Amino acid sequence: MEEGRAERRRRTEAPSHPQGGTRRAGVMTDVHRRFLQLLMTHGVLEEWDVRRLQKHCYRVHDRTATVEELEDFINNINSVLGSLYIEIKKGATEDDGRPVYALVNLATTSVSKMASDFAENELDLFRKALELIIDSETGFASSTNILNLVDQLKGKKMRKKEAEQVLQKFVQNKWLIEKEGEFTLHSRAILEMEQYIREMYPDAVKICNICHSLLIQGQSCETCGIRMHLPCTAKYFQSSPEPRCPHCNDYWPHEIPEVFDPEKEREAGTSRANKRSLRSRQH
């Protein structure tokens, strides 16, 4: 199995073309360039923060211009980035469906795109963690199980204490998320590595029955085994008094999560901003 994955890893080193084929080249203004630079420093941002970032860039560089629709604004940047095999890609968090945007490198779909930030043994630790996450039923791998594989890493030897610090680096760089001593993939990693994961782990990969995207965390039917993202589950069953599996029609036994509400999120964000402004005036 490991030899097969190694061979697939070599095959995925070749550049892949940006999604959507050829695009009409757009025009990059200082607003677009500033936005791109700031997004690069973050790697991934929620949609609310992306919209704030866009407005900030207009205020800095072109106060008189009408703020372009976000989708058109992103498409304009992507039309220029296409020849560089880079793309701003939209996705959603797996736990609650919050829209996110990430700057994705399309030139290679393997873990090697992280090579500029991590050493060989650190990358191998990420691969080990990734395999545990993909193979698990829950989409999580415990820190104990990951650290138990330290002796199998390629390159320079790594102590468990060092490995713990490297795992935190993956969290800080938004490749992993840690919850109560367990790790799962950050939405940035899913957006960047979906093709790689599909090709490397074809027998273990899980796909959402609703959106047909890669699934790491989600719910499954106890009868037929289909899986759904939590946000997809919430939307599919939001008006169903008695939820039933969309595939086999058997009763869906899990608690239905709440649907992400962007309006409530905007109201909460405005409220937080007002409170911060009030506190700053009081001091």
C-alpha cells in the first residue's frame, strides 16, 4: 500500500492547469495587488474578513471607486494569476459551513508545496498525520497516535517533544486544527490538497453525498453508509420534521446541526466592532 502511495505521490508532482481552463485576462489595479498581498500573509480567511479586507484596500488606494462585487473582484484577480498556477479558491469550514477563501497553489498538488516552510522530517510528520486523519472514521487523529509514528519519519531524527512543537506549527500555519488533543485538516489544507488526497488515498477517501466534495468530518447513514458534511446535513434536513437518508430513505439517527446564517454572523461582527470602538473611546 505504501509503495502504491509513493508512486501516486510522484505522479502528482506534475503541474495541473487552473480550474476553468483559459480565462480572459483581467486588469490588476493597486487595490487588487494590495488585496492579494494581504491575503497571501493570511493564507486563508473567512468571507466576512475577506469583504472587510477588500473594502480596506479600496479605502487605501481608491476611495472614489465603487467597490466591485466580491465574486467579480476575485475572478478578476484569478484571471491574472492563472498563468502562474495560483488561484483564490472559495470553500467552507467542515464544522459549521462558514465560507472561506484561500490562496491555492495549483502547480503541484502534493504535500511538497509546503517544502519551503518545513524540513523533510516535518513534512513526513504531516504525511503521517494526514494518513491517520484520512483513515479514521471521525476525521480526527489523536496526538498520541501521531507521536507514536515519530520513529518512522524520514530524514533527521525527531524527538516526541520536537514533534509536538511541529504539530503546533502546522496549526499556526493553518494546515491542521487541534481540538482537545486531536487533530484534523484545516479548511486551507482541504482546499489545497483535495486532488492530492483523492489520488493518494482512493480506497480511504470519503466524499459527501450532497456536494460531492472531499469529506473529512461529517455524519454517515448507519444503514447504507453514505456520508454528508455537517453543513450539507443541516441544509438538506433544515425543513424536514423527520429526517431520512437521501440514499436509502432510512431514518437519520444523528442530531441535525444548525445551518450557518450569514446575516446573524454579520450582525454579530458589527456588534463586536461597535464594542471595540466604544472601548477605545473610553480609554
